[in-house]
Amino acid sequence: MKEEKRMKYVVVGGNTGGAGVAARLRRLDERAEIVLLEKGPYMSYSNCGLPYRLSETIGDTEALVLNTPRSLHDTYNIDARVFSEAVSVDRKAKKVSVRDLKSGQTYDESYDKLVLATGANAVMPPVVGAENARIFFVKTVEDIDRLYTFLKTQGAGKVSVVGGGFIGVEVAVNLREAGYRVALVEAMPQILRTFDSDMVQILQKEMLDKGVELIVGDSVASFRGSGLLLRSGRTVEGDAVVMAVGVRPDTALAARAGLVLNERGAIETDAGYRTSDPDIYAVGDAVEVFNPLTNKPAMLQLAGPAQKQARQAADHICGRSVRNTGFIGSNCIKVFEYNAASAGLTAAQCEREGIPHDVAYVLPNDKVGIMPDSHTLHFKVVFEVPTGKVLGAQAISKGEAVKRIDVVAMLLKFGGTVDDLRDAELCYAPPFNAPKDAVNYAGLVAGNLLQGAYRQVRVDRVRELVESGAYILDVRPAAAYAQGHVRNAVNIPMAQLRRRMNEIPKDRSVYVHCRIGQTSYNAVMALQGNGFTDVYNISGGFLGICHYEYFTDVTQGREPIVTAYAFGD
């Protein structure tokens, strides 16, 4: 009997995607020869853990490394090589040219199937004076070790971070927790664009409160030593600069091989992660993915999708069926005391895509309110109109926010609706949850909005209402109103509302709020039941208004629309 051919797989890129492909290939094919090439000194390390080395939450740089060439060989019989750079691919001969970065010698490695997991490179925009600045990146273990060592040995006091995405914010938070003075500069009007503006203000306030000099809507014009001169003319002094303005797919090897790339330079693949060459696959940060919510291609640099792609690519290589369901971009981050998470589309994305939508913004507690560790949960669900299909969600709390987004993320993968949120049967016990979870609460609110039971305005419209002299009705208790309220708002507590309705005008719009939007909903329904036809609930209530307004008021010196802010957590 003819012996079956022994396959040879070569994987370029030794981190999340590449190591994942190699390990899965071994589990599926014990006889195969597997070569894993990594140009750096480390493979299979925790990219997402890098910022936590700065605060010493992770106490040793080596702890970031999950596998070594020796451990990959011993566990998986993988020929794993560091300092090995793939410089070209001969597709016709099915060979990879590899440069040994220690010896400088180049050799050829043949393959039956080739997998590119080349990741992405940190972006360094051309800025005047960069050559004289102490500039650092946070992309690799070497990067974080270089930054950590500099800070510890050079007596640095203040660090500037340029870029307000996940890495930039995590670096700023961990540097501040380590005791450094920190400035973060973001060119866009807000940090963390996976959150809508009304939600991200909570996190921007938290950074301000914890001592980060947060500058948004401004960018670096030039370096002055390691200080920054911004486009606005503002200067930011510092001893070092961390550049975190984004990443770009590392697809130079793919381009030289003549593989098809999209207009942004990412590798195009089919449902099984094959490139335009059927013997070459690609996974991870370097590839284009499919967003099932917009039905469009997308770019997504996240570890979770990379690991899933790695498994599916290996399955496809070994003849297993693969069903590519696309990626919705679930993500989470810790910003000092707040936990924040999101999945799917934001309202801003829906607007850009022209998707008709509405939002349910609710602020229940993350567990039963009488529990001593209960915290306010800011929870926003974006849904399609008129179908009620859930399109995305965002959650922020000092308590449990992430698990709510996990619930919605699963629902998004199955095309669920707000009725599914309403009916979700989730675990309940006072230390963990309320009988009506925030997920259920948002589903109920969304259902009411779809049915036209009442109308709402969001917190981002309240300033406009105040400045136009709109009639705003505050139904909180008089004591809460006295501690702080929206300018010119009329206070009629809910307990007095029914007997004082004659004080409320019927010939103009009435905008009602309470602390979080629930009592005001009851007030709106009572008013509508008594003949008022032009009534709106202000979603998010006074707490939401305060969170939305505070950061811009403080950083821009803007006149507040509240007599005093009221937060709580």
C-alpha cells in the first residue's frame, strides 16, 4: 500500500494567530512537519497584557511570554524558530526565503501549505522633531521592556501618550497607577470610538478625576525634545512619548508574493481563510474580515477573532468544514475603577452606515440595590427600526458590566431582537444580579419605543433644550432638586404629579427627567394618560446628563447647564 504523503506546513508569525494555527494543525495531523517562523525574539506572548507591566500588575516581563520555542517543540513537536524573518515567497516553487537574523544567512523553506500570520505594525506618523524625542511603542514584549526599563532607570516623571484607542488608554491608566504624571492626546473628539459619545464621557471623566491630562480634538504638530507642540498651539511637557495612534497590517510579504490585498492593505481571504493563492492562508491582524451586521468587509485587530481564525484556517487546511460567521468586534477595557465593554455597532456607526435605529439607554444597578457592593450600570442597546433587531450594546460600571455585553454579543451572533433581550432568562441572586436584569430592562424599554408607547430625547440634546428655553420637568424629590438640577427646570416630584398637573403646560413640549430615567417614564405615562400629547422622557436622567456634560464643561471652561453635578457611581 502506498504511504500517504507527509504534509509540510510553514507558518509565518509566531504570536496569537500563528501559534494558534500551528498548534491546531498538530492536533489534526500528527505526522505533518510544522515550521513556525518568528522574526522577533519572542513568540506566543500576551499582547493585551503588555500595558499592565507598566503598573507592575504583571510583575515580570517574562510572565508575558506564554510559550517558547522549546515548549512548543516539547508539547506540539513544532519546529519553532525565533529571529527568523520570512523575506519572500516563491509561489510557483512553493518555497519561503528565510533570513536568520542572528547569522545574517538566508535559506529556503519548502511548504505544502503556507500560513501568513504577520500581524500589524505600530504606526508612526511623520512629525517634525521625532528624531530628538524619546519615543516608545507598545506592540511587542521588547517594546514594553524597553519602555519599562527607561522609566525605571532614567528618572522619568511625566509621560505623554499619543492616541486614545485601547492601547493608548490602557498605557495611560497603567502609567498613572504606577505614579507617573500622564498626558493623553487624541486627535478625534473622544477616546475609545467603540463607545458612543454619551457613554465615553463617563470614562473621560474618570481619567480626568484620576489625574490624567486628557486632551481630545487636538493632535501633535511637532516634538520639542520629548515634549509636544499641538495643532492648537498648546504645549505638553514630558520625559518620554508613547505613540499609540494605531496599527497598519503588516502585509509587505503578502504584497511581494502578489497576493490580493484590499484598499487599506489587508489580505483578502475566502471563508476558509485562503488567500488568492489556494495554498496560502492568512489569519489575524493582517486580514480583512466580514461584519455580519453591516454585511461589509472590516478591519479588526483583536486577539479573540485571531484565535478563532487560526482554528478555522487549520481546520480548512486539513479538510474539515468551516462556517465563517464573521466578527462583531466584542471588546472590553478597565479604566481605573470603571469596567467598560461593547459589542456590535454603535449608534454613530449606524448613522454612518445609514441604518435606521434607536437606542435604549438605562441605568439600573448591576445587582440588587440593597447589596453593599451594588453599583450603577450605564447600559445602552442599539437596535434596528422597525425590526427590533439588536445591532450593538455598550456597558460601563464600577460593577459588573462585561457580562451584560457577553449576553448581547451571543444574541448578536444569532440575529436576536429586543424581545429576546426582554425574555432572556438570566441567573438571579442578590449578590450577583436583580430579578429584572439590565438586559431585560433594556429590552422592555426598546420594546416600548418600537411600539410608540412614549417618545424620548437623549442626554446629548439637553443642552440645546436648555438654551432654547424648553419646558423641562424634574420629577425627583425636592431635596434632590435642591442639591443640583438642570437650569430653569421645574420641579414637581412624582409623588405630587397627579394633583399638580394643572401647573404643566399642554400647549408646548414637555421634557421629563428623574435621576436615571425610570421614574420619569412613569411620569410620562401618567401625563399621557391625562391628555398630554407632546411629552418626552429624557433617557439617562439627571445622572446621565451630568456625566455627559462634565468633561467638556471642565476642559473647555463651558458654562454648565446644571446648578451642581450629581454623580454617584
